[in-house]
Amino acid sequence: MTVTCAVIDGDKPMSVWWTLNDVNVSRAMPGITMVPLGDAGSLLTLSPVRFEHAGNYTCFISNAGGVTFHTSQLRVNVPPELQPFALSEKPLNPGQILTVPCGVIDGDRPVGLHWEFNSGPITPRMGVTVVHLGERSAILSISSVQAAHAGTYTCVAENAAGTDRLSVELVVKVFPIIVPFSFGDLPSNSGDVVQVMCLVSKGDVPLNISWQFQGPLTDLSMPEGAVATLLGDRTSMLMINPVKAVHQGNYTCHATNRAGETSHFATLIYGEISGTFVVVQLLMMLSVCESLVYSTWLHVIPVLPRIVPFHFDTPIFAGQATQVTCLVSEGDSPLDISWSFQGTDLSSQMGISTTRIGRSGSLLLLEPANSGHRGNYTCTVKNPAGIVNYTTSLEIHGTLYESFLPRIVPFHFDSPIFAGQATQVTCLVSEGDFPLDITWSFQGTELSSQMGISTNKIGKKASLLLIDPATSGHKGNYTCTVRNPAGTINFTASLHIHVELTPLLTHAFISVPPRIVPFHFDTPIFAGQTTQVTCLVPQGDSPLDISWSFQGTELSSQMGLSTNRFSRKASILLVDPASSGHRGNYTCSVRNPVGSVNYTAHLQIHVKPQIQPFAFERSGINEGSSTRALCSVNAADTPLDIRWLKDGLPLSTATRKIHKLDDLTMILSLSHVALADSGNYTCIASNTAGIASHSAILRVKGRVRE
């Protein structure tokens, strides 16, 4: 940009010069040039415009008659500029710790700073923590990196002048893991059909899945009649049809990806049917045939399908793969096999795939699983003889942690303080096996009482470090180290202290009112977790009275909250464990002889449903009588969805009355029950925080007919 200073009138010769904020502008100043306009003016150019160019520019012109000047102010809008950062070029292994700092090194205030994952927001359930250190710094932290964390992380800084963003790609190296499989404990007989599934529940793709056979009767890589079929990217089915003696041996599934290789084997035991058994079976068949000859007519009895019970593996984590197989061991053809989830027929939009296996089996595959897949899965089989179904439940954890190492909630000191003020940080362990050993060190040396620093253990999961008053010698790095049987982890925060020279005041006394350092709770937590805040008064005349209130009411021991006073300038409030009743506003009030001040922070708690157990009469009820069941949710976030199922399928309201008593209660009424009403009744309650279910079995006893 340029600005011109020109003379309208005046005697010559003339002198022209410029000042910036009352300092003479010299040609040595970066980005500023001055060009004379004849002998009566000057052109000032700024290229490029910088933040330090902001201020008051004054053009002075003098001649023999005097001096005149004109001043103009320049405001410079500076967009944010991020400090470059990067990740390791090598992929990370699962379980490693990742910390990425993002800082704004230039730009106007106020500035907004946040992180994104794959161009979307980062939520608490991702297992990713973002801690803001003042207005211009935000640290992204993952305490245990997993496959689901792979992707693009972007730090975004915004202000009125513009936006800056920097992205890094996180690559996680995940070895393949095979879900154990077997042919069962009993031998397979000649003519049987057997199958096993090799499912790779975790591991980078692409995956190469292959089978290897070792048997006593043949040296073939895979004997005739054994066929492997790839189902999706992570599953291979091995089917042997029919079983022969040559198939006896070990079948090994190998899974390979860029991270490595793993394998699992199962042994097929071949057991021939004895000749005596065959003779006995033939005699029994002849006896049956003989009895049928004397019958008036031959009754053909249809055979209902029978489903081999199945279940998912123990609870899995979001991002993993899992599968179950619905296998029909007997039943007349044709067989119609279908799947439903939470009582609704499966669709391709749910991210769930099903594959038919021969005439008597169906494979259900979730790859990858997410929190929305948590619930009940029902396989229904129909044939001319009737309908049967079987239901199993899938539990999915939202965040994967390979071990139970401690995890420290990132902490930081307030923006640089001045010598004589007080400051504190709290080292809070959000998870990890007990017992926990929490210690502090300063500049790599364990703290001692001679340093003028105090530490206090708060419950089993936290330790408070307090410096009161701070001096120049306290400037440096403070490290909290936590140990448990699983290992050791630490976190470090830096303290900056300004030392100002204060002129000596004689015969003057200044009264100082209290000031509270702003505090806040962590991002919304779940019921059962622990959280805390500290009310720190860095300045204010003694004595100081510090108190807490919740929703405008003074705290009491009955609320399940504890407060602890540390020195004369700090008080900590601890919620352990948190419940739905703890949701609300917490206020710290401080008074001294000069005045009073308070500060309020809001605590948000997510509560998933908890269903009050219910049951039908143990001995059963008689046919034709009535009964009811009450599904009551003790505590949960709203809105809440409550549904009833019977044997895994939605209840029909034609003969059953379902009444909503209120937002937390649903009543099931069964009138004039019949034998067909016997079964497993399930109440399912779900909200944004999670899902809960409870089941009870109803037995209907038939009437005694004379």
C-alpha cells in the first residue's frame, strides 16, 4: 500500500520526513520505502504490509516559515499463522502414545483454534483428547493409538482476517488377528459336512488369507473335497463335503498384511461308524417299517428347522470386524433363512452383510463394527413345518485400549504469571488399573519440601501441585508420573513466570480484592467417571473465605461431592463417581475484607439407560389368565426410546397392550394368555449415550382337560 504526503501551499525550500508512533522512519525499517515527490512531497510505500507496521504515521513538512504535520492511523488485520508440525514418517504401532501440538505464532486476536478428523469434528467417544493451552495453542493427544484412529488430522485457526490450516496423516500399523475357530470336540463321521470360518477381526487391508493342510494319510496341500471360499475382505470359509478319512489332520489359516503374519489351526478328528452300530440301526429301521405296514395310513411328520446356537465373541471395539454363522442342523427343505437387528429386517444401509452358505447356513458379517451395531441379532428360519429363530447380543466398546495403562488428563499452567502470585495444576488419572502411584518432578528432579512447592493426593486418582507464592526459581518444567502394574506414563507442563520491578511505596497501603483463575470441567463425561476442578485465588488480601455451591445451593456431604482446601488460596472440588444428579452449575465464591467474587462452571454428564429388573412368575401362569411387566428406566438422558421384543422380534399390539406410562416407563399387558405367548420378553431402552436391555421368560401352563 502507498500513502502520499503533498504540500498545497508554502515557500520553498521544504524538508519532509515521516514518523511511526513518534519514531523517525528510516530507510532501514523492513518493508517501508520513502520516495520524494519533487521538492514538495513524499510517497511512503509498505510492501508487504506486516503486523509491526500498524500504528500512527505522521508526515512533517517544514520551511523557513514553520512546521506543519498530518497524522493517520493504520490498522493491520493479520490472519493467523500456524507453527508447522509433523508426525513420524513411519506408521505407528497399536498402543503407542501420540501427542501433536498446534500453536498460532502470528495473527490478530481473538483467534479460534480447533482440531478436525477427516474433515469432521472430534467427539469424546473417539478416544482423542484436545487440550487448549490459552487462546493460541491446542494439543491433540491419543493415549493408545488404534486402527480406528488412522486418518487425517487438521488444526484450524480462524480470526477476522482469515483462516490457516495444517494437516497431518496418521498411519497405524495393525497386525492381523484371527478369531479362534475349531471343528468341535466330537469326531466327524464319514459323509458329514463340516465348515470353519477364518475371520480376521483386526489388521490392515489388503489381507491375504490362505489355508494349509497337514494330515497323516496324504501330503496334498489341500485334500479333495475341502474347498476354501473368500467372503469379503476379512473372512475365508473352509468347507469339507463330504468328510472322508483322508481329511483327518490340521487345517491352518494364514493371514498376512503389510504389518506381518499370523495363523491359527484347528484339528479335524475322523471317527468311522462301527459295524455293530450300523447293524443295530438297520434292525431298528426294519422294526419301524414293520409297524408302519400294519398302520391304516402312513403319517409323514414334517421336521421343524433346528438352529445350532451361536454367539458373537466377547465384547469388541469399534473399528474391529466380527461375524456369526446361523447353521441349520436339521429340518425339511426348502429353508428360508433371514436376519433382523433389534427387530428390524437388515438392509444394506446398516453396514452389515449376509452371505448364504449352502442350503443350510448363513453368515452375518460386520466390517467394521461401530457403536450403532450394538444390540440383538436374530436369525429366523422358515420351512413348511414352521418357524424358529435364535437371538444373540453384540456388545461394542466405543474406544479401544489394548492395555490398562494409566491415562493422564492433559494439564497446563495458566498463561505466564508474575512472581508473588499463586498457581496450581492437577494431575488427574482418568483410567488405569489400581494401585496408582502418582509422583511429581521439577526439571527432572523429584520434588522436595525445600523447593517451596506442595503436592496433595486427592482420592486415588489425582494429585494437586501448588506453588504459593511463585518465584523466578520456580520457572521450568513440571512432570507428573503415574505408575501401575501395567506400566508407567507421564505428562509435562511448563511454567513461565514474569518478574517485575515494583517501585517502593512508602506510607501507602493498597487493599486487594480476590481474583479467581477461570476453571472448567473436562468435555462431557459419562456417569461413573471421575472429574474435578480447582478454584485458585492468585491474588487478594487475607483472610480468604472459599466456598462452593451447586445450582445455587451450598454443598453438603449428602450430595456425593467432596471439597478440599489446600493452603489459603486454593480449593478443589471432586466428583467421584459422577451421576446424573451431578449435572449442573458449580460456583466457587471467594470473600475477603475488601470484597467478594465468584466463578461458575457447568458440568455435563451423559447417562445411558439403566433398566429396573423385572420378572414373570417363576412357576409360570395358567393358560387364559393375565399378567403384566413393567419396564422402568431408573436413569437416562432424554430423548429415550423404549421398545418390547418377544424372542428377538417386535411385539404385535393386536393381542398385547403396550402402554407408555411416562418418558421412562413402558408397561406390557398380556390378557387371556395362550401357550403361544410363552417365550423370552425383552425390554430395550436406548438414547444417545448407549443402550440397555433386560429379559424375562414367561411360561404358560396348559389347561388340564378331562
